[in-house]
Amino acid sequence: MAQYRIDTKCIQEGYKPKNGEPRVLPIIQSTTFKYDTSEEMGKLFDLAASGYFYTRLQNPTNDCVAAKIAALEGGTAAVLTSSGQAASFFSVFNICSAGDHVISSSAIYGGTYNLFANTMKRMGIEFTFVQPDCTPEELNAAFRDNTKAVFGETIANPALAVLDIERFAKAAHEHGVPLIVDNTFPTPVNCRPFEWGADIVIHSTTKYMDGHATSVGGAIVDSGNFNWDAHADKYPGLTQPDESYHGIIYTKAFGQGGAYITKATAQLMRDLGAVPSPHNSFLLNLGLETLSLRMERHCANALETARFLQKHPKVAWVNYCGLPGNRYYELAQKYLPKGSCGVVSFGVQGGRTAAERFMKELKLAAIVTHVADVRTCVLHPANATHRQMNDEELAAAGVSPDLIRLSVGIEDVRDIIDDLSQALEAI
């Protein structure tokens, strides 16, 4: 049979019940797994056999959902994490250590920016931030001898900048390093970064993948395309013996398509423990089953809402890459032909004060930190997710003080627009 299309993969991939087994993915809510002999368990601890012995490292429910996400992205292996922040951290820390350097787009989620610019800096890993619209010359100039990765977001949260994946991948590969892309907002339904040259994809599954604001989670997917052995001197953690596992060499034992995720699981999950609960993974899987349907509705509603806002006299500006004339429209047509996401950013006439009044008047849209679930919600990032940034850092991240992030849900779009209209009239 030909490979399933993505709408079918959302439902059918990951868990494949055998004869007489439960039709629905079971929740294996157990921390430990029993074996008949110490020798069998010893092989698991040596990574000489596959299986389960402690849920902090692996769990059958978690692994089925990870396999589904890997299939959706077209990757070779994946691991779930307890949050999107953990996925961001693990994806970089898995191949970096003190003294290393990473290049990142400046237009990224505020929590990720803080992780990179402050927390990981204290760990000895330095980041250089470049504008997503930087020239190839500016991007190449950011590389150093100790650069180990390039990082960006397909659609930046909340700046909504669209990353030129091919251009960033080309630069990364010319310097012998992988491109890591956060694909949270478009999801693999609307964009598959591996097809454009990305090497590692991460997600905050808390957003559209879950879709119902029930479970915090993250995922890391390996494309299997980056040749770690060809750059063995840069990545000794993957290409040289790991003494904590009796000298195993990940690329030799698990191949190009399995080394990165195995190391992330065997080392980072073992030592840092950012594992999701099996029940949260079960809820995530329920969300994934309707992901393609929801993304279609989110995008349709967001485009109609953006058109409404664009015409309203009390709206100063609108940023949505689906609008002709948007600075990222052409890139969006290239990378996101089916639609981008349900998030629209805009500013109202009167700046920060008017924005605060507008938000107070909303009835249907809720003011919450969360974004990208079935319910319409709204946030003022400069006063919430990005409040740790100064004005200069806000500008670099594409977040103006008056920016309102509107996450358009899947309600009837007429009700969403009616709510926005009455709130705008109150300004």
C-alpha cells in the first residue's frame, strides 16, 4: 500500500493494535516494568536490547505518540518531553556543551529567547541572534569555529515572522551544522520543515497538537538526514564512546537516523527527567487525531478575522502572513500553501493604553497565557510572555509594546468578529 496521507496518519500512525488488543491507545500508567531475569534487564541498561524498565526513560504510551509525530513530520525517530521548553533545551543541549556556540533567529518565543540568552548562557553555551530577514552574508558572518547548530521557528511566536527554511538550512549545512526548527504554529499539517532542509524539528505539543489546553508537552523529531559522522569532531557526544553506557558510540550502534534521539533519551531524559506522564500523552494523541480538521478551521477563521481587522478604522496594523501584501506573504505561499496557523497579531489606534482597554471589553475571547487551542484567546505579550525583555530586545523579537496576539479558535467566525467589533467600538 502507498504511504498514508497526513490526514490519515493523524489517526492511524503510532499505535497499531494486534489481534485482540485494545483499539484505542492504552494508558500504561506504570513507573516500572517486570522482567524474569537480571540479565534481561541488564541488556536494557546497556542499550543492547530494546524494551521498557522505567518510565522516566521510556513508556509504551509515550513512545506510540512519539512515533505518530515522527510519521507526521516524516522523521526517523522522536521523543516526547514534559514541555515545549524542555524540547527546546534538549534539542540544543543534546549536541552542545560549555564553550559551544549556537545561532538563533531573534524572532522566537520569549520563553525560548530567555532560555537561550540567559539560562543556557550561564551553562557556558553562547547564542548569537540574527534577524529572520537577515541577508545570506549577515547569516554567514554569524558562524564561528565552535558553532554547533542553527535554530529558528517556522512561524515565530508572537512576531509571526516566517522563517526562510531553505536559506537557513543552506547556511547551516555549508558550515557543517544542523538546522533545528520549532514547527509548533503550523504543525506538520501545514509545514514539513524536513522537506525544506531542516534536520531536527521540535514542538510545543501544548498548542495545536493537543488543541484543548489540557496537557503541557513537547516533542523532538530527527529527520535522519544529518551525517554526524561526517562532522565527528564537532559532535563527540554522538560519535565517540559514551563511558556512562560502557563506551557505546551512538552513531555506530543506532545509525544516522537513530543516534540523536537515542542519546537524548538515554542521557538527557535519564539525567534531567523531563518526561511526560502517560496520561498526558494519551490526551495528546486524542488531539492529534483531529489535528488536520482543526488546523483547516483555525486557518480559515484566522484569515477572515485578519481581513476584518485590516479594514477596521480603529486598527492601526495587522500582521498575518496569509494576507496579500504582508511582508511574509510570498514565503508563506512557498512553505505554507495550505495555510499558516490561527494566530493573528495587530495593534489598535492609541497604542498600549487603547490595547488594554480593548482587551478588557472582550467577552468571547479570553485573556490567557495560552495560545493555539480550540477557544479564541488573546494576550498582550509585552506585558506577559515577553515582559522579561527590554525595549531593544522586544524590537529584535518583533514584539512592539502595542502588539495584541489573537489566537483565533474554531468557534463560528461570525461570533469571533462580533466580539472583536464590540470591543473595538469601546475604545
